[in-house]
Amino acid sequence: MNKSPFVILVTHTGMGSGDPDLQIKLIRKYFSLLLESRMLPSVVCFYTDGVKLVVEGSPVLEELHLLEQQGVRLVVCSTCLEFYGLQNQMKAGIVGGMPDIIAAQWTAEKVITL
């Protein structure tokens, strides 16, 4: 699997700003196609509402676990988890902070925000 020196920032509980069911369908498809493409980011950062995708009951946990198995680092904002009271529900990724997100952005050749 080729990991590219790019970072994906996930800031919503889905992709786009349309109907919530469509947003979830799109983010699931995005992660699935990313896995199939064999061109993976080095890091995916989750903050604000994006942290809701790494917790118990998330519809994309399977895809996130597969990304982790392929060596993609999933960084989850600790402040955001605390804000939403989700610290004990995290099922994917590692807890990080803004310094981790900033470091990932500065060392990346490209940053993509979903």
C-alpha cells in the first residue's frame, strides 16, 4: 500500500452539507474508494463534529479500522472528544491535540479538508 505525504482533515459527521443520510453515504464511499485506490494518506485528523465518526456506533468504523491496518494514522482531537463527552466511546484512532494536528499539516505536502 502506498501512503502519500498528504493529510485529510475530517470536520463533519459526513461529507458535504446536504441531507445527513447522504453525508454519511458519501463519507463511507470516500473511505472505501480511498482504500481501494491503494493511495492512502499518511494521516487523517478528526476534529469538531468529525470526532463523532471514530466513536461507538459510527457507520464508518469498519473503513477506519481498515485504514489503520494499512498504516494510516488517525488523530482524534482530545478537546473535541471532551466537549461532546465522547472520551470513553472512541473506537478508532489515537487521541491527540492541536499540536499533533498542526504537526501533521506542516509536514504534509497536501492537506485536504472534507
